[in-house]
Amino acid sequence: MINIDELKFDEKGLIPAIVVDAVSKKVLTLAYMNKESLEISMEKELTCFWSRSRNELWLKGETSGNYQHIVSITADCDKDALTVQVVPDGPACHLGTDSCFENKVFQSAERGEFSYEQLFELIRGRKTDKKEGSYTTYLFEKGLDKILKKVGEECTEVIIAAKAEDKKETVYEIADLCYHVMVLMIEAGISLEDIFNELASRHVIDKKVKQEKMT
């Protein structure tokens, strides 16, 4: 951990803060902090910025309700820029979109982006907008029992591959299991954020238990 006094604020006393969704890793916005807003952010664990247009402190979500709960703040190697990982309560952009960065300028034809969030939304789309010939749509049409059966089968395949100490096959089967679990999540109305929050709560509990054992 570094002290905030080590950070390099510009001549106006500001430092750029790139806000990133802690679950999807999607860049949400670019804002600026001064020392006071950074201290408030750390104290409240909510993003607080310095508004250059209004020349005042700005607690994100104070009027909209779209607070950003801070997971971590990290400085770059030169200590003159920050990344802030957050769990947002709502859209980051004043236009109502999840991210301020929605206007794509260029996309490589060979290097497509991938994220769990994009895959999750693709699978969800196969449930809401059924596509003929889609295996995912087929699973949703067959319903919960079929989905659960496939999850069970894939669990078994993972165990068999891992027991055989076949790394390549184990990776393949784990990927299959992850996909079918996502189908189950969507069928059950469970979001990626629900799972993230559950894991995060266990991390805190586990940390407390370890501390109690040490005392």
C-alpha cells in the first residue's frame, strides 16, 4: 500500500481516475479526483470526484442513486493516474448507459473481445429472442430439468478428466460446465453480480476467521 501523499497530482491538484466495473472489468468512466475527493472516496468506499465544470466535489450517485461502491484503488507506475474498481448501483453515464465508453471507433476483425459478461448476455439473448437451431435456445425450451441434467453431466466430465490428470481435457470440460452453469443462472434469474457479491462476502468472512485464529 502506498500513501496518497506519494501520488502525483497535476498543477491543478487533480489526478485522472479510470473507473472499472469490478465484475465485468468494463471501463465505466474517466473522471478526476483531488486529494480531498480521494480521501472521501477511501473513507466512504464510494467514488467521489472533483467536477471540473462545476468546480466542486461530486459524490457519484448522490442525486441519481447510482452509487459506485469501491473495491480497490490502484495507482500506475508513475503514480500520476488511478484505476478504481467498483460495484455500481446503476449506470455510470449521465445518458443512462452502463459505461461512458459506448462509441466504438475501431474494432479488429481478427481480435474480437471476450468477457464473461458478454457471454452471459449472449446466452440470455437466446432465451429472450429464440434463435432456430441454437443449442442454447433448445436448452431453455426444454426447461429446468434438462438444464440441470446437463450441469450434472458436465460435472461428471470434469471429474473424469481431472482424475485422469489430463489438463487440456479438464480445461475443455470446465469450459463446458461454466457455459451450462450460466444457462442455469439465467433460467433461475441469477446474475453475475449475485455470484460476485456472494464470493466477496465469503472473502470478508474468511478474512475475519483467519484474524480470529491468529489472536
